[in-house]
Amino acid sequence: MSLNIKRILVPTDFSEISLNALDYAATIAAKDDAEIILLHVYETPDQSSKIKLAIDLNEIMEKGINDKINELKVSNRSLLSARVTIKVLNGKIHSEIQKLADDMKVDLIVMGTHGSSGISDISKMILGSNAYRVVNSCSCPVLTIRNKNTNIRFKDIILPIDSSKESKMKLDMAISWAKAFDATIHLLAVTAFFEELYTEFKDLKKTISAIETRLQKAGINYTLKSHRHQRISESVLEYADKMKADLVFIVTGNESAIAETIIRSAARTIVTESKCPVMSINIGD
């Protein structure tokens, strides 16, 4: 089953977690023979040196990255058959990622959520912040990976659902991934106390019923669990841990101002704290 993915953008600083993201990208690319665009973004010391140094630094870095990729291919089977294009850009990380993703019509971004050296708490916070900015600003789906995982698989997928139409919008993509990787989708119907003030439970039941019908017609194995929690993000993270999930699907953005606050808050927590990879789908504002 094809994922219909032609280009995958992988921002990297060659830290351990960004190399793990590259492994994930190679696994996904193999499904559709997709092109991997490996991007390294750097900042020059100051604006006055930017114009003078950019060209020379780009050439030097591109050569170094090409050499590094060739080294990685020797020890990494998943990269042997991958088509990799190198891009080196100068500027702000999240801005350059967004611009390149738009310019090259990227179908998916795969990136780690810890950056630079990946050692200090400050560096983790910096790339974690950049990852979430990418999630919020890019129109294509973004797969974020927080922890190193040598056993790359997508067999158990968590799909949180509520009564909003956005739950249905991410279903198509979840079904495609479940078919491509022969996965089970674990539906998690989540509500929080304050949602009950403006959400009808009958709407949630209708949504669940419609999703179950879609999954049955698509021949997807699935489970269903309902959970009420003060914080939706905690429900999702706890359930993902319990199920030893390989992937969590979430959406960001919403038409309703109240729901937008809830969804964005939960999304940020899930992206930055999930032990398993998170697929974020930006539906816009």
C-alpha cells in the first residue's frame, strides 16, 4: 500500500536523535521510493559576515554532509537504496525549514525534537521549540521523534478522537499508514471536564460510530477506549505508553477559539513529551 509520499524533508545537525529521524525517514521513503531532502541550517556569527561567508560555508558543509551520508550508507542498510538530496541553508531553523518545505512541495517532514549536541537541557529546549514551531507553521504533516529507537516500526497507532470534525480529517492519513504497515489503530475517545460545557456527548458518539464504520470498510484492525481526564494530553501519553505505541496522530489548529486553545496546548505537550513518534497534521486556523 502506497503512502503517496514523494519528498521527505529531514532537518539534521547530525546529533544522535536527528540521525534516528533520518533512519525513520529512510524506512518511510522505501514504501514509495521517495526522495529524502536532508537539510542542515546554520547561522553565521553576525549579519555583516552573512553575505561574505554564506557561499563558501555552504560549499564546505555540503561536501562534508555528502561525505557523512556516504559513511552512514556503509553501516545503515535502510539508507543504501535511498535517494538523498543535500541542502545547506543559512538562517533561522524553523523559518528555513518552512520555506524549503513550501518551495519543494514536501509531503512530509521528519525531525528530532532534541537538537544541537542533545546534551544540555538548554539545547533540548531550543530544538524542542523549533520542532513545535515547524509543527505549527508548516502545511504538510510533521513526524517528530524524541527518543532514539533502533526498532523502527509502525504496528500500533494511537488515534485520539473527540467530537470535532478534525478527528475525521486525520483519519484518512491514519488509514493509509495502517494499510502500508499492516498496523492496528487504537482509537482513544478523550474528553476533559471543561469540554463538557460546550461539547455534546451525542456528537462524540456519532463521530466514533462514523470512524468505526470507515475502519471496518477499510479492513483495518482497531480497538476503542474512552477516557475522561482533566488533561487530554496526559490521557494520550499514558495510553500510548500502556499500548507501547509506535505512532500517535494529532491535529493542530481549529476554527473554534476555545477548541484551538485546548488542541494547541495538548498538541504541544504531546509533541514535546511523547516517548513514541508523533504525526502532527496542521489543519490551519
